[in-house]
Amino acid sequence: MNVRFLVLVSIVLLLLLSGTCAVGGNVYVRCIEKERLSLLSLKQGFIDRYGNLSSWGYGENQKECCNWTGVHCDSLTGHVVGLDLSFCELEGPLPDFSQLLSLQRLYLDHNQLNGTLDDSIGLLSSLTELSIKHNSLEGVISENHFLRLSQLFVLDFSFNHFIFQISPDWVPPFRLAYILLASCKLGPDFPMWLQTQTSCVDLDISSAEISGTIPSWFWNLPFKLLNISHNQFTGEIPDFQFSYAFHMDFSSNLFEGSIPSTLSYIKITLYLSNNKFTDASSILCPKMTTLLHVLDLSNNQLFGTLPDCWTHFESLVVLNVANNSLFGKLPTSMGSLRNLQALHLGYNRFTGELPSFLNGCTELTTFDIVQNNFSGSIPSWIGSEFQKLRVLILRSNMFSGTLPSTICHLFQVQILDLSVNNISGSLPKCLNHLSALANRTNSDATIIYYLPFSIYDRDSIFVVDIASLIWKGRESKYQNILGLVKSIDVSRNMLTGEIPSELMDLVGLVSLNISANMISGQIPTAIGQLKSLDFLDLSRNHLFGRIPSELSQIDRLSVMNLSYNNLSGEIPIGTQLQSFDPSAYVGNVGLCGAPLPKCPKKPTQDNQDDGNSKDDEQFFNQGFYISLSLGFSTGFSGVCSLLILNKSWRYAYFKLMNDAYDKVYVVVAINMAKLRRWNARFST
Ligand SMILES: *[C@@H]1O[C@H](CO)[C@@H](O)[C@H](O)[C@H]1NC(C)=O
Ligand SMILES: *[C@@H]1O[C@H](CO)[C@@H](O)[C@H](O)[C@H]1NC(C)=O
Ligand SMILES: *[C@@H]1O[C@H](CO)[C@@H](O)[C@H](O)[C@H]1NC(C)=O
Ligand SMILES: *[C@@H]1O[C@H](CO)[C@@H](O)[C@H](O)[C@H]1NC(C)=O
């Protein structure tokens, strides 16, 4: 298990993928015949399987090319100045655009274009915006591709397979504002031509295979958005004025040393996870209040205690310091994080009781402190104050005492993981009040936090959470389906008493693990109600009596473990219970029947039973495999979240309004095509 708890968070914009294969143009403009013919020959270059370019044609009524899908003409000259063929499901190689010399904006995003990019594109000297992201284009990009592009302003080649081979002393003809080259191979050396791009507000060179240190001039560029994640950058991040920035992503590199306090000037999101930073004390004690909403410091080598400066972080919505070497008690000022929705403190060495000042964090949706040294009893205010909790993970700490009955007030909780502690007493009978678990309807697949910003007054910026769970005996990370998981895990504690029959009202439960306690009594027959269960682990307790045949009514069950109890009698025959491995039943001295050895003979029925159970076993095996495939996928890779992130902030256009409260207004355009149309709508 190498990657266990990576965390968090990608920012996604709603409406993100809404198509832009739209009708454009101006009815009153007359198309220039020569350009019409050029467009038609372009069309022949594309494979247009779905007829999205059907308006482009030779017909009498198709003379006005300015009305064709995706074509924009200048209203005065009639020249074709814009082509927006994004999301048009076009395939095949890129045709030659060099006949359309008046072209200013070319958008071919999100198609399935392949082959190389001809360097004749470098002759389109009027081009201001060039975006071909999310295609399957490949080959070498050289200086010639940009030869005459002196007007270029937006360059988006992201998510193709380009290899940039550009001389370190190339002086580009352009000064770009948006440089989006995610997943293009730019490295291993740093792209020195960026030094001339002194107007660049949005740079994405994530996953670009660049290594080494970052030259100092780089930090002078006026970035509002910066993504240099998933490279092999080394060295320290300098103490620089980052006060223009809204979003910076340094994650998954080899940065080290201390994190400069000036990064706290960033206004919305800061990702520093998966590096080798050792000291965060200065960013965690900024001189003034920050406007950071998301701070991700997870998976570093941060050492020390958390400073008591959280009053400066009142905007924080997501805080992740998981998987570092932090220790000591939680500082009192954390109680002032009143907007906090996700707190990830796992895989550190924090100690002490859960401090009552945390009850000020009433917005918490996720509280994850897995694997620390927290002790004391589970405070009763968790249930009464954290009313919005959906994920509560206290696994692998040293909590003791009994479970407070207020735990039953967590009406929205979906993941309740109290495992590997020293909790005693019995399971409260009121557990059936956990209404999210008592409900079979699914909530949203992801757990997301909305940031208080909007785009065009409609779309929100939000963050998608990740947590790691033990699933079928393995620790895996969940993001895309985290919101669908409904589980209770109280395994490896000191719980006594019986399994309360009220627990059987939690019909939404997908997993139930009470393994390794001292639970006694019988398995309630009502267990058959838990029809959503995918796995059930009751092993290593003191359960006795027969296995209720109702257990076989849970046809989704793919992992079951009843081992090491004191169960007896025959395993209900002719059911899927035979399809489990014998190890699911071992350690129960009195248990017999398939898949365990036969029970002592009952002479009259013997032959008949044998026959039946064979047929049924086959039948149920089938069902068993079907239910397996319905099970949850594991091992979600962080790459997907990166892609979402990259897409979402594309061409973001930010405006800082310095009103009395220095409030930040963010306007994010999904792409320039939309922004353009939006502008057009407002200027006419
Ligand atoms: C913690 O981070 C290290 C890298 O810094 C990584 O190798 C390890 O898998 C992480 N552990 C968890 C539990 O995520
Ligand atoms: C667990 O709690 C019991 C009392 O409930 C105590 O005697 C025991 O020492 C605790 N064990 C650990 C490992 O903390
Ligand atoms: C249940 O919890 C125990 C102890 O925490 C763990 O070892 C086991 O793998 C879990 N069962 C399943 C099926 O995940
Ligand atoms: C197992 O259950 C039987 C009754 O079914 C009881 O007599 C016996 O003491 C139990 N054994 C243990 C180890 O709990």
C-alpha cells in the first residue's frame, strides 16, 4: 500500500463541458467567395461522422458562409475572423488553415483530431486565440509553428501529445496572456522562452516532464492562475509577492524547505501537496488575514506543531494537512474556522482530547483525523454541533470510553469510521436515527464544497473531496463516488453487548464492519433488511447461535466474514452463503455444512439435499459475480482530478474589486468562445 491517503480537492466548474458547437455568424454579412471555398476544402479535411458541419455546403441556400456552424465573420469586411468547432466530434487530421489569413480565433477543442500540427499555422498572422486542447494531436512543436503569430494572446495546446523542441534563446513574436500546455512535453529543461511572457496571467505547464529548479525571473510573471503540478521541480519556493494570484498548484513535485508566508496572499486556492516541504510555520502564521479558501499541505514532511494563528484564516473552506509529521495538541484558534467544511488531519501524531473549541466549526462536512494519537472519549458535542457531517473518520487513534448517544444526531453522516480505537460499552440503540444511512436513496456521488464565488451569477466554484477508507480489507482512496459510500466501521474496539436490532433499520448501509470486538448475542434475523450491503464483517466477536437464513436475502453481498465467533448449526443451504470461501466461517466450532465439511448425517434427507444445493450453488454463484461487478472500484488515481482541475480554470478571467471589504469577485470564463459571445451579447 504505497499511496494511501492522498488528498483532496479539485476545483471544478459547473457547466464545464457544455458544448460550444454552436451556430454563429451574422445574418447581414456577405460571405467572401474565396473564403467560402477555403472553408469547404477545410471541411473535406475533417471526418465529420455526425454531420455537425452539415450547414457547410455548396447548396444555393448555403452561400452565406457567415451563417455556418462555428463560423464568425467580421461585420464590416465579411472576412472569416473566427472558427469555433469545439465539441463538434470531428475526427481525422488537422486540415491546413493557412488560406484563412484573416482568422483571429481558432477553437478546435474537445474533438478527436489526430496527426501532427502543420507549421503553416504559424503564418496566420492575425491569430489572437488558438485553442486545440483535448485532441489526440502529436509530433514536434517548433519555433516555426509560431513564426508570425505576433498577435497571439491565448495559446491552448493542453491534453495532446505534443513535444516542444524550442531553443532556449528563442524570442517569441507574441506576448501571451494564457499559456495552457498541460500534458505537453516541454522538459526536461525549463522553457526559457516564458521569460518574455510578461503579460501571462494564466500558466498551466502541469505534467510537462520538466525537472530541476525554477529560474528566479519566473516568479516575476503576473500570474493569477498557475499550475506547475506533476513535474519534478526541485528547490525552494522564494518569498515573493503573490498578491495577484487566485489559484496556485505546486503539487506533486520535489519542492523542499519552508513554505514562504507570502503564499498566503493567494486569494482562493493553494495546493502544495506531495512535495518535500519541511516547514509550514510561516505560511500558517501570516501577518494578516488571508482570503485563502482551500489550503492543501498534505503528503509533505512538515514537522512541528500547528501554530495558533487560525484567526487569520477565517475564509478557509478546506484545510488538509494530512500525512506529515505534525504533533502536539490542536491550537485553540482552530475554533475560529467557522467556514470550514473539510478538515483532514490524518496520518500525523496529534495528541490530546478532541478540544471542545472545535465545536465552533459547525459547517464541517468531513472530519478526518485517521491515524493520530488522539485520546480521551469521543465528545458528545460531535453529534450535537457537527450537524452537517457526512464523513467522520476517527480510525486508528486511542479513543476510549463509551459512544455518546449524541452520535445518533449525525443525521447526514454516511461514513462513520470509529475503528481501531479502544471504545467500550455497547452500540447505542438509537443508531436507527442516522437518517442518511437509514435511507436507500443515493445522494450525490461526490462530496463537494461550494466556494462563495460565482461565475456569470450562475455557476459556482466547488471543490471535490477525497478520503481513504478501508474497503474489503484494503485501504483505498475515494473521490468520484465518496458520496455514495454508506458505511459503519467500528471494528477493533472493545465493544460489548449485542448487535442492536435497530442497526438493521439502516437499510442504506453498503458496508458494516464490527469485527474484532466482544459483541455477543445472536445475529439478528432482521439482517435480511440490509439489502444494499456489499460487505459485512462480523468476525472475531462472541456471536453465537445459528446463522439466520435471512442473511442470504442480501444478494449484493460480495464480501462476508463471520469467522472466529461461536456460531453453530448448519450454514443455511441452497443459498449464496455457500459461495463464500470457507475462511468466512472458520473458527466457529459448532458450524458445519457447505462450504465447510458436512454436518453429521441426517439419513432420510441426505441425497435430496445434496442435489439441490449443487444446482442452487451454481445459480447463486452467478448472482455473486454480478454483485461483485457492481461493487466499488478501488484505486482511484489522482490524475483524473487533475484533469478536471485543468479544464475548469481554463481561460479564467479574474477581476479584483477593491471595495470596502476588499472582497474578491471572481469571474471565470469557461473558454474564450463563451466569453466572446457573452461580451457580444452585452455590447449589442
Ligand atoms: C504519505 O506521503 C508519502 C510521500 O510523502 C507517500 O509515499 C505515502 O504513501 C503517503 N501516505 C499516505 C497514507 O497517503
Ligand atoms: C483500553 O481501555 C481500557 C478501559 O476501558 C483500559 O483498561 C486499557 O488500558 C485501554 N487500552 C489501551 C491500549 O489504551
Ligand atoms: C474490518 O475491520 C478489520 C479491522 O479493522 C479489518 O482488518 C478488516 O479487513 C475489515 N473487513 C473488511 C471486509 O474490510
Ligand atoms: C459458545 O456458545 C455456547 C452456547 O451456544 C456456550 O455454551 C459456550 O460457552 C460458548 N463458548 C464461548 C467460548 O463463548
